[in-house]
Amino acid sequence: MSPADAVPVTVVGAGPYGLAAAAHLRGRRVPLRVFGEPMESWRSRMPAGMYLKSTPSASSISDPAELHRLDDFRAFDGRVTGGDLYPVPIGEFIRYGLWFQERCVPALERTAVQRIDARRTGFRIELADGEEFTSRQVVVATGLGTFPHLPRELAPLAEAGLVSHSSEHRDLTRFAGRRVVVLGAGQSALESAALLHEAGAEPTVVARTDTLLFGTPPEADRNADRALTGRLVKPGSPLGPGWSLFAFSRAPAVFRHLPDRTRLHLVRTVLGPSGAWWLRDRVEGRVRLLTGHRLGSVQESAGQVRLDLHRPGGGTEVLDADHVLAATGYRVDVDRLGLLGPELRRGLRRIEGAPRLDQTFQSSVPGLYFTGLAAAATFGPLMRFVCGTGFASQRICAAVAEAVR
């Protein structure tokens, strides 16, 4: 394929961020190709029965006309739209994403991208079916599927099948009747523990934090229904009420100018580790909780797992389990993106393992953009949630459309 025949832009990934970027590009009539299974991570890496931590008002995928919000899907589906007092079930969100894709990105190609290499005139892209073509620009929206973080000391037992990451399980009923240690104190850990308990398992949460935190229930179903004084003291935002969350959600472009260390700290700590308000009653008094405990040694013992835990204030405690579920989050590392060729990865400037991006989400490799979780180290915690799809897509599409012109 000659440079003149190159595809102007290719979007890799069909989760919320990939679909939003493609929808905005399509709205600007930019020729493109989009690859991936729609909502793949949500369908294969999220447990059945879970709910989104984000509220309904903050769970819409962005499209240029704002005609395909979660409320629009609910109206299309013939259901009464619920406000922020009613969390979004994972099944509903997956159906919403598929509905969004069918209407906003109908030309999605459900083929995996195998390899992306830099070329003088753009990028050479190889597909799983053997097709190769050139693209002038590429938007990487592969989500969190390649970034699960598993503590190093657990790796040997993971190979033995006694330890797994929380993202590996679509159905937690397989653990019914078994003792499962859940490591972590965030939404994934606490919701996994609740689902395990409800499935008939015996979960124990082990957390380094002294106290487990849960969100505060919304004051009203809609932000506009809150008392005026409450809205002035703690203004509403997609991330929740409060001036700091309001700033993170409204000014991600400013966040980019903070020092690297400050940004990374805020991405790790804002809105976490904690559970949603509606989880408290499903966890407290129902699940064994060991807070303030740090993981020591981990070893296999007669086909089970034996954990030595450091207690708060000193001493150790031995805990036996049939399985350990590590709800230990995700860490972006572009070296784990195997679809990027080695030379391409070497050309990326980084913030720790994440790509360093400019104001348009473009990396240090011209024409290569990253969106979603991979952009959080640059633009902040907004990129960890669906509500960030609007800001990211508008910035990327403005830059890509200008380059195409």
C-alpha cells in the first residue's frame, strides 16, 4: 500500500474509550478503521452480578451529538431511567455499550490487531487474519486488559492455579464452598468479597489499610435536587461531590501541568481504595475482615495456600485458604502492550510505565495516541472512569482531524 492509500486513522479497541473516539471521528467525517470486540473487557473480565462504582449520571459514553447517553438507552429499552441512588448493573452497561456501538460505530471490525510498527509515513498494522495495511495515525484504546497487577510474591502460586487476579473471573460461583482470601481494600476487592459470600464461598478480606472506606450515599437522586447550600459547599461532579473532585473532573488539562510525582500520587489515591456506598451492608457483618494486615510469606501447603500475615502492632497470623484472589488493581506499562513493536515501544517517553502524552493525547511518537487508563498518568483520575470519554475523544479528534486536513 502506498502512502497515498494509507488509512488516515485507526482505532484499536472497542471499549468505552475506543468507541467514543471512533464516534467522534466519524462525526467529523474522518475516514477510519476500528478494530476490536465491543465491550470485550467488560464482558470477559468483570464478574456477573457486579455494579458500576460510577453513578448513572457519570456512566455515559460520549458521542458528538450527545444522543446516545445511558438515559437514552434506557428510554429506548422502554425502562424508567434511574438516578444516582440506583447503581448501574454490569449487564445493563454491557447492553448499553453494544447498543452504542451499533448506532455510533457500525463499521467496527471484530478482528484483533496483532502488531503495530512505526514506518516513515505512519504505521504498519498487521491483523490476526493476516491482513496488513498502513495507517497515518493510530489511537490505542486497549483498556485495562493487559495491565492487571499481581504482587511479585504471588506469581509462583498463580502458575499453580492457587492465586488469580480479580480480572480473571467472569463467574465467582465456581468458588462456592471454598475458602477464598481477597487481597485489597478497593471497590474490586470489596465487591468480589460480597459476590463470593452471596455465591456460598467463605471469603476473608485482607487489607493493609487500618479501616475500610465506603462512599457516602447521594443526598438526592439527581444533583439538581440537592439543597443549594450542599451544592455550594460540595459541588456535584461526575466523580462525586466536593471541590477537589469537581476540579479533577472539570480541569484535566490543568492536571497535566502538575509534577509527575504529584500526578501519579493523585491517580493512585483519589477515590481509592474504597468501596461504593451500596456495598457496606453487603460486606460489614457478613464477610471476615482483617484490616491493618500486611502480607508476609505465601506458600503452597497440601494443595492449599498458607499466608503469613503481619498483624497491626506486631506479631503474625497464619491464614489457610483454598484460593487467593488478588484485587490489587492495574498498573500501566507499555512494555506489556505486545501489539506495539519493540522499536515503537522504545521510542515512547514515559511516566513510570505509562506513555507521556501532550495536550492532545499524542505520545512522543508522532501520530500515536493513547486514551483511557493509559492516559491517567497525564490527565488524572477522570481517565479511570467512563465519564472521561468526552474530554479524551474531543481532544484526540480535534488533533487527528487537523492532521488529516
